[in-house]
Amino acid sequence: MVLARDTRLGRRVALKLISAELGHDEKSIARFQQEARVLRELRSPFIVAAGDAGQTEGRLWLAMQL
């Protein structure tokens, strides 16, 4: 996890990044993307909320509430 700032909403977030080693593995990429889709749909006080997901400089990331 990496601390980051959501510049659109002006808040701190946690970024989950896929490792460089797994960034070329199709199964790992698919699993990471599935996690992002599931987290966007879930709403529970016991599960961290996902805010956004994307790819920068070839690395997938998932922004979550801090």
C-alpha cells in the first residue's frame, strides 16, 4: 500500500499496486481487476471502499479509502 492524494476530491487515499513482477502475468492482472470490480460494488462498514482504479506507467492501481 502507498499513501496518495485524490486530487479531485482533495483527500488522502491508500493505493494498492500490482507488483512489477506480477504486472505481466495475465492471471494476476485478471485477479487484480476482479478485486477492483468487486470492491466497487460492495457497501459495508466492515469492508474498505474502493474509489477508483487505473493504470499508470504500466502498473495497475486501486485507490481505496484510507
